[in-house]
Amino acid sequence: MYDFNQKPELNVTPLVDIMLVLLAILMVTAPVLEFEEPINLPKGSQTQQVQQNKKINIYITKNRLITVNKSQYKFENFPDSFVLFSKNQNRDTPVHIRADKTLLYDDIIYVLKSVKEAGFYKVALITDG
């Protein structure tokens, strides 16, 4: 017979399991997501020409040929060539480095170190999702 003084038990274990799985999925996928949402902004009363931010794009091919803003350099000569290239560049300019995935880690770090030694500190390694 049913006892009216008993309180029912609530089993929250499945709820906690589901929440932990969802949290793990969110933590894995959040850094990978990169998207751009085009928005139409209203016109202001004052119009001012906005300067487009320039950036330096560095591409490293699997043959260790380095392209910096459409100029090609050999891997061995890159530090000296980049210093000459960046002589008239603003040091606050962002630098984006893309590399072939078959390259050794040391090759990419060599380029990254050369860029930082030239005085650029806004450097990012770009990957394709």
C-alpha cells in the first residue's frame, strides 16, 4: 500500500550526464567556429572615410617557398628579406601566417620567430577549419 508520508526521489544523474556531454561538445566546437555576419549600419550625421586596416599575409608552401604580400622569398633568406620588406611598415600592422599542413613545426616557428624579431607582435597563425 502507498505511504503518503514518503517523498518521491528525483534522479538527476541522466540530466547531469547530458549537460556534461553538451558542455564538452560546446568546448570543442566553440574555438573552431569562425563566421562573418554582414550587417547594414545606419548612416550617421557625420560621414568620415574609414581607413581599411592593412595586414601582412605570409604563406608558406610545402616546398618551403614563402610568399609575403605577393612577393616570394626563399626559406633560407627569409629573415633578412623580411627585415628589408618591413623597413617602411608600421609595427602595429597585423601579420597572418598560413602554412601547408605537411610542413614541420620547426619551419613555421622559424618564420614566426623571424617576424617577431623584426618587431611585429600582432602575429597570428591562421588555420583552415
